Amino acid sequence: MYFKPVFLVFCASVCMLSACSKPAPPEEPLRAVKVVTVGEDAQRSSPEYSGEVLARVESRLGFRVAGKIIRRSVELGQRVRAGEVLAQLDPQDYKLSEVAARAQLAAAATNRDLAVSDYKRYKDLRDQNFISSAELERRDTTLQAAQAQWDQAQAQLSGQGNQASYTTLVADRSGVVTSVDAEVGQVVAAGTPVIRVAQDGPRDVLFAVPEDKVQLVRMGSVAEVRLWSTPRTLQATVREVAASADPVTRTFGVKLALEAQDALPLGATVSVTAAAFGHGGVAVMKLPTSAFFLSGNSSAVWVLDKASMTVKLTPVEIATADGNDVVVRSGIAPGMQVVSAGVHVLQPGQKVSLYQAGRAQAPAAPASAAVK
């Protein structure tokens, strides 16, 4: 009959269309995840700052007169004793001025001696009534003027002598040369720093804190100082806080006073930790770093819905780090269960199972199947 060939053609077409259709995608395996329950815990760590050991007193020494440097006796890092010569200016001009002042003193002394002799002679004549009292008073005035000129010349000679001695720069305290700011042959003005000396004695630790932490620093509070080169830890107290921020870094400098027996090397790098600078003991919500991932421009976590055993994408706001954990400011609440491992392979609404140690996991789909 005629309808049999038509039926056969229809069946053949259905078979061909069935052969050309794509196979159904394999079901995604049920992934096992580790979760942690959100709770409040005490924040234990405190901020740690890098500091430098400095001398309590560091003097910038310079000449009290101007001149040309002809000699420098010390080098950078050299130890010096009190009274040791550090540098020398050319003293020739000051010595000539001292010679001139000495000559002026000699002339003033001659005039004074002559006035004394005249006064004595005229006084004898007045006693014999050969001259008037007015004439004797004039000689007395001349004597007083000569004496004043001699005093002035004496003072000028002393000043010129001091000027000559100021051409030699000496250390007023024992210490270490930390900087050399002028070299031989350079002409310096009076007061220009030439050599910097860190005086022997107590040591300070200088470090910088940001603007949001400076209000936590209190005078006399205790901080721990740890050397980078050794595990040694020392106790120090805050003795100075900068009144204004550094114009470049916009941070505030803080100085810690070390004990007299803690003679740390100058310039050593230390770590400073203080409970007052942090929030130790404050109750916060913390999660391991493996629970976070980047979603867009913000951090997020996967929250487990126990009723449906699916995961939900939840953005969170991070406050700070506490050791190997992260402190969360908002986005989660105590009691929630958050995925702590494998967060980068999950999808919103994906069904999961709780990971159990020693339990065999469902095998993942073969690579060929995934490609198809």
C-alpha cells in the first residue's frame, strides 16, 4: 500500500534527527566543602611599626666664627672624646686682629699711666694752693677717660682672643660622629653645621604612626621593642609625641625612651609593638583568609543554607588582619556557616555537601565530557 513507504520515510527522518541532536550535559558532581561557623572572638594582634635607634642627644657642631676649613680630624663613624679637636679654620685673620687689639691695649695703658702721673703732680700743686680746684678736676676727668679707654682695649683684646680660639672646633661631649657636612677647603659661615655627633648616653627609638593612631599614644605608656637581628625584646616608654605631622609622609613621630642599660647600636632597626596602638581583647568576627574571594570590586564569601544545602554569594567588608585571620566589619552575623575552602569553584545556588575526613568524594566529570 502507498502509506507504508511514507511511514518508512518518516521513521528514517526521525532517526536521523535524533542522531544529530547534542547529548544531554552530564550532571555537575555534588561538591564537598569545608565550613566554619561565624562567632565572636577576641582580637589578639596589635599593629607593629618599624623604628630606628637614635641617640637621646645628637649635636650639630659648627664654628662660632666664619672662615675657611683647613683641617678635619675625624671621619664618619669615629668615636670622639670630650675636648678632642674635630676641625680647624684658618686662624690668620683672627690672629692679626688679636695683635692689633693688643697694640691698642698698650697705647691705652700708656695714656692711662700718663694721666695718672699728671693727676698726682697737679694734686701736689693743689695741696700747695698753686692751682685751682677746677684745674685738678680737669686732670681727674682726663684720668678717668684714659682708664675707660684702657678697659675698652682690654675687653677688645679678650674678645679677639676668643675669636681666634673659636677657629678650633672641639667636641663638648664624648660620642660617635654620625655625619660630616663640610670638607677641607670649604668656606663656612658662623654657625653652619660641620660635624654631627651622637652623644654617649641614653638611647631613643623613633617610629612613625598614622593619623588615626596618634590619639591612642599616651605619654608614659609602655611598648615592646624587638631587634630584627636577634629575638631580644626590651621595654620602652613613650617620652615624646610630635605635635604636627611630617609634611612628606603625613605621619606623626613618636620617641620611646630605652633603659640606660639597654645600649643598642645606633641606627639599628627595631620593631615596636604596643597594646595601646591596637585593639587587643576587642570582640570581633574573624574568618580564615581562604574563605574570601574577589567578586567584582569587593570581597565576598559563600554562606551555606543548611535547609537546601546550597551556597549563597554574600559581599562582606573587611576591617583588618589579625595574624592569619581576617576581621570582618559587616556582611555576616554570628551563627552563619561560611565555606572556608574551595571557594573559587562554586556557583550561586550550587548544591554542596559537608566535607568529612576519610570519605571518598564523587569523581569529577572527564575532560572529554566537559568539552562535549
